[in-house]
Amino acid sequence: QLSQMGAIWSRPADLPALTAPDLVEESFENTVIDDKDPDEFDRYLTSIRERRHDALSSIKAEMNRLRECKEELEMVRKEKDGLEQQVKALKQVANISNDMLKIREAQVTDLKKRLQEMESHADECLADLRVEYQKQIDNIRNLRQLYEERAEAAAMGHEREINKERAKNSLLEAKLAEELNSKQGMNDFIAKLETDVQGKQIEYEQMKAKYMTTSADRMSLASQMSLVNNLFSTLLSGDEGPDFDRFARMLEENRELISDLTFNGDINETASVLMDIAGDTLERSEEVECTSNREKIASNLPKVWRILVELLGHYDNKTEIEDKPDDPNESRVASVSRTFLKLKDLILEKNSLVKDIGRLKTLNDHLESRLGHQQQRLSTVSAELCKAWNAVAKLNAQHRKLHTHEKILRYELQHKRTVLTELKQELEYCREKWDQARLKNTQSQEDWLSLREEFARRKCSTSVESGFEDDESRVAIADSGDCSDDDESWLKTLSLDTSETEAIDEPQSETEATGIKRLEKQSRSLLNQMVRTSRTSDSISERLEELQRQYGRSGRRTTSENDDSSEVLVEIPAEASTSTSSTSIILQPNENNMLQTDEIVVRTEKEERLQQDTAVLRPDEEERLQRRAARLKRLEEQCLGLFRQVSETNARSDMISDRLDEVHARQVARSNDRQATTNNTVQSDETPEN
């Protein structure tokens, strides 16, 4: 006891001695600071601040250590008070009988047997746990291989899809390049047609101007020829012709004017003069009836030839100068024939020009219509190409989004599946442990019932060595509990009961002084044996606690073991409460003193505390089970939602692939139609040219 008291008042071995904080001693007089170097001064200030901060932190740490030491001292004082009370109680236990020692020895043997059984059971549990752990490791490896195979298959499928999309993109790009090349060829053809149209337009304008000039010349020549014919007719057919002398005189007078008009090309003035002369002759011919005779015509012929020679001499002096024919009559006839031939050529040329102009007009209209049609087709092709590119870009972006979303969903689904499998394994493991805990609980309850029956049988049998039957029954009932706190409280009550029984039995034991002395000696020896047995029981209980901790740690490798341990902890206080209640029920009729109410109050307080503990533990356990069930339900709903999303993404990907196929088919059909139309147009262009 002195050693224990010394251990209580001395400093614990694991508590180190308090060390004084390091003092920062700096002399500002010895430090020399350069005023020109502010950085050094700042560094000096920062070093001082850091030291000050370190000193403050060390002081705070020391204060915390002092506070902890004070708390430990208070705890040690409380332990000292408790130990003093225990020593007082142990001093009062000196009056316990020999049956108590026998019962304690029997209990020790039972505890040893239970210890051996628990060790063997712990070994079996450890072996089972090793086997189960190996099975879990094998399952994890198999799952890892399965997930790796699934990941490889998913990667291969993704690569195949990517290759398909790339092939489709390459086909679309090739088709787009072909369309661009065809567009470029059509643009070149249109430019060529435009240049041809411009050349034809210029040629048409030239031909139109030439036609206008030739038509004007033809009209003038026709008018002149009609005048000449009229003159010939009037000269040859009239009885009294015109006044040839007056006409010759007028020609001679106006020779220069007529020559200027003929050289300058204004032949219309001469035509007007001829028209005036013809009009005069016609008026005269209407007034006088003309009778044609051959003789008169023959007489008038030389006059007419003279006038014609005069007129033709004014028309073309250059030809006369160059040619100078011998016979003037032949030159005049040749000039008239040339004019007729020239008129005929001009008429034929005019007709051919009119036909060419009509053909050029029709060709121009056809080319303009072809050009408009090609422009419309080109605009539609460009619009369709833009739409196709926009659709392809949108589909590619949507495909990328869907692919990333599908990856995320697959990863989440894989994670949820792993979590579900883990939770299922934990649930199965918890169920197994719960069944084991129930079996242990039933077994412990059966053991407790068997012990209770045995104690009841021992209570019925009376002891030969000591006459305290009630004490024996109380000791048996007290030893039936498993908790050390109940034993100590029962020992305290037992010492009080023994003191009371001794106080009651003092008048009866005066005659038996020798028996009392003998009992005192026996009680001293029993006290020593009780101390030894209490030490051995303490060591056995510590060993049991260590085994229970080891078994609990080995069993708590998963999260479900916490729930099992809490459930076991809930069951044990219930048993303790039943044991305490049973002991209180058994001890109640045997107590007839004033301390009965105090004991009842103490027991009721203990029962209420145990019931509160169980009431606190059971709602936590129920809440934990409810949370676990809610979590499992939530995970199942999330998995169902993930399955729905995966199915929706698959359906959307199928729809997108179908739409891409439709767009591809439309583009192919349009390209075929364009090629057919271009071939038809080329053939139609070649046929009119041929």
C-alpha cells in the first residue's frame, strides 16, 4: 500500500519534466545597424519578430503542457481517492468466510477454462479471418482483371468508332474536294462563255453599224435607179420630152456644185434635182397627150445619152482618169452594170447579215439563260455545301460531347458498381457477424442461467464451517456478475451487511468467544487469500480485455465491425442490468436494516444509467442502420438512373449515325444528279456547235 501511495504522489514515468522556455537575450547596444542599408535593418526586424513569435509559441506550448499536467494531477488525485476507498473496503472484507474463497477459486478455474476456450476460439476466428481475407483478395484480383478486360474492350470499341468516324470524314472531305473542283471547272466554263458572249456582242455591234451604212447606201442607190428609170421612160416614151436644152444648160451651170456633191458623197442632192426635173416632165406629160413613135425616140436618144454622160462624168471622175477607155459609150455601160452588180451584192450581203444577227440574238438569249441557270445551281450547291459542313461540325461536336458524357457515365457506373459490391460484401459480413454475436449472446445468456441455477442450488445447501447463509447467498449472487464495478459495489454493501449482522448477533455470540477468535484468524487468512485471488482475477480480466481488443481489431477490418461491436456492447449492459436487477430482487427479502433504501437507490441509479446508455446506443444503432438502408436505396436509384442514361446515349448515338448516313446518301445523290446534269448540258452544247 505504501508503494501504491508513493506511486500515486510521485510524478508519472512517462510525463517528462518541464523545461523552462528559451529566453531571447539580445543587446541592442551591441548590434550595429547600418542606416544606409534598410534591407539589413528589415531582416534584423524580421529575425527579431520570428524569435518573438517562437518564444510566444513555446510559452503557449508550455502553458498547454502545464494545463495538461494539472488535469493529470486532478485525475491522479481522483484515482487516489478511489484507491483509498477501495483500501477501506478491502479492510472491511476481512470478515468474509471460507466459502467465499472456494467460490472465488471455482470462479478462477471457470475463468481459466473460459480463457482457454476464448483463446482457442480466437485462433479459430483468426484462421477464419485469414481465409476470408484471402478470399476477398482473390475476389478483388478477379474483379480487377474483369474491369481491365472491360476497359480494354471499351477502348477497342472506342477506337473502332473513331476509325469509322475518321473514314466518314475522309469520304466527306473527298466529296467536298470533288465538288470544289467541279465548281472551279464550272466557274472557268462560265468565264469562257462570258468572254465569248462579249466578243459576239462586239461583233454584233460592228455588223449592226455596217448594216446601217449599207442599208443607207442601198436606199440611196435604189432611189437613184428609180429616178434614172423614170427619166429613161419619160425621155423615150413622151411625144414632147423635156426641155433638153434647158436641162443641159442647168447641168453646165451647176457643174461644179454637182461634182462637189458627187465627190463628197451627198448624192441625195442630185437625186432631189433629178426629182424636180422628173416632176416637171411629168406635169408636162399630163397636160399634153404623148404619142410615142420610133422616129421621135430615135431622135431623142442622142440627147438622153448626152445627159447621162454628163451625169456619170460628175459621179466618177477618178475611174475615168485611171481607166480612160477609148469608147465613152462602153465606159458608161460598164459603170451602170457595176452599180447594178454592186446593188445586188449589197442586197445579198444585207440578207446574210440579217440572218447572222438573228442567229446571234438567239445564241445570246440561250447563253444568258444557261448562265442564269448555272449561277442558280452554283448558289444552291454552295448553300448545300455550307449546310452540310455546318451539320457535320454540329454532329462532330455533339459526338464529342456524347463521347465524353458516356465516358463520365461509364466511370461513375463502374464506381457505383464497385461501391455496391463493397456494400453488399459489407452487408453480408455484417449479417454473419450479427449472427455470431447473437449466438454468443444466447450462449452467454445460457451460461448465466446455468450459473444462476447453480448459485440457487448452492444457496439451498448450508455451509458447515460458517453459519452465515445469507452472506453466502449474497456472495454467490454477487459472483454471478461479470463486471468488476458490480463486484466492488457488492463488496462494499457486503461489508456493511456483515457489520450489521455482527452488531445484531453480538448478544448471541457472547457465549461463543472462542468461535469468534477462531473466525477472526480465519478471516485474516482469508483476507490474504482474497488479496491474492483478486490480483489473479485482475490479471485474468486484463488478459481477457487484451484478447477482446485483439479480437475486436481483427474483426473491425471492415466498417461493419463497428456496428457489431456496438451491438455487442448494447447487449452486455442489458445482461448486467438483468443481473443487477436479479441480485437486487434476491437480496431484497434478506435485508431488514436502514441501509436497504440506500442500496435500492444506488441500484436504481445504476439501472437508470445503464438504461440511458442502452437508450443512447440503440437509437444510434437504428439511425446507423437507417442511414445504411437509405444509402443502399440511393445507390440503387443512382445505378438505375445511370443505366437509363447509358441507354439514352446509345439511342442518341444510333440516331446520329442514322442521320449521318442519310446526309451522306443525300450528298451522293446530289453529286450524281449534278454530274448527270453537267453531262447533259455539255452534250446539248456540243450538238448545236456540230
